[in-house]
Amino acid sequence: LTSHVKTAHTHRQKDTQHTNSRMTEQVNPTSVKFPVKPELPGSIIVPWEELSVAVDGPTEVQNLALDEEGGQIYISFETDITGQYTVFVKHNESDLNRTPVTINVMKKGSGSEGTGGGGGGVQNKTSGAQPTVPTQPADPNALKPRTIRFKVPSSGLSDTSDMVVYIKEGPENPSSTNIEKDGEDHLSVSIHIGKPGKYLVGIRKSGKDIPNSPFTINVPENAFKY
């Protein structure tokens, strides 16, 4: 089996993983982190929350995650075994552009591109991503950007193809938005933000606000905790 992450809202799944017979060596826990673009062949951009991630390598990786930071999508994991790891990123059954990505985790001092946790380094063997290794552990009390979803009345509107979500007032503008029909009487709206507070969320159709727009939502701080 392969280790998977399927992200929807903030949900993460883990499974077991292939092992291989390559020469490996145990090192202190090493963090691997690199960006990916949620794009399919044909320059089709897909929602990053719908991506799934699988890693094949010499051991099961830990803390496999797919997250958004500052408008960029990152894959990260930790391991304490050196060797080659192949990272598969799919939308449904389709591979993203420039994937799978091959990562070499190497012992410190063996020519790797960085160190992490005092024990290992990472080297990316593809041109599609440049991994970075955080030197400090993540702050468990730090606020983490989240996709906030809520419903609003559809006011009899059924076609969302030319609807636009915008922030009229609020702590920040979202890095991404989405709107879709939810039953007969509601619209499902999502905004990806990293700051709590009061937001006035507007929805325009054909350049004009729909009835009752903008809508007020209050996002508490605990919505962004790890």
C-alpha cells in the first residue's frame, strides 16, 4: 500500500507505504517541503483541496501534509531514513503537471541541498519543485490558513458560472474563492483566509450584486488552529 493524504477542508488521511530494497541509513528526523502547482495537462487549474498525495519510498513517512501558505501549495513530510522517495500528486485519477516528483533524502555532509532536524538533508531530482527544509518546528499555537465554507440564500439564482466572490470589508482578501449551487435554495461559498475577524463577503453576478449581498460572517480565531 502507499501513504495517502486526501485534503478536504482540513482533513488528512494516512495509510501504510511501500518499502524498497535500496541502501538506506537511519538519520535524525528530516523535514521535506516543496511547492506544487495544482495544474493538470492542458493548463487546467484544479482546487488544491481535491488533490490526493501518495509517497513511495524506503519507509513510511510521517506527518504527510498538503497545505496552502501565502497563495502557494506545499507538500511536506518527515522521515528518518535516507533514500529515494517518489511523491505522486493526483486530481481524481489524473497526475498533476510535473509529477511524480522524486526526492532524495541524504545523510548530512553527502552533498545534499539542506539539513533538517540536525540529521538529514533533501535533494530534489526534478525541475518541477524545489524543496525547502524548515529549520524551526512549526508553532502549534500559530494560526494556519483555512478554507472557510458557508451557505447563503440563492435568491432563485441557479447559474453560478459568472458569479464572483469578493471581500467588501475584512481583515484580508482571500487567496482563493469558490461558489457553487447547494440544493434549490442556497449557494455554497468558500474563501481561503488566514486571519480571524468579521468579513463582509459580496457576490456579484454579471457585474451586479445578487440580492442580500454582501453577507456578514464572523470567523473565530480557533478556526485557524492546528
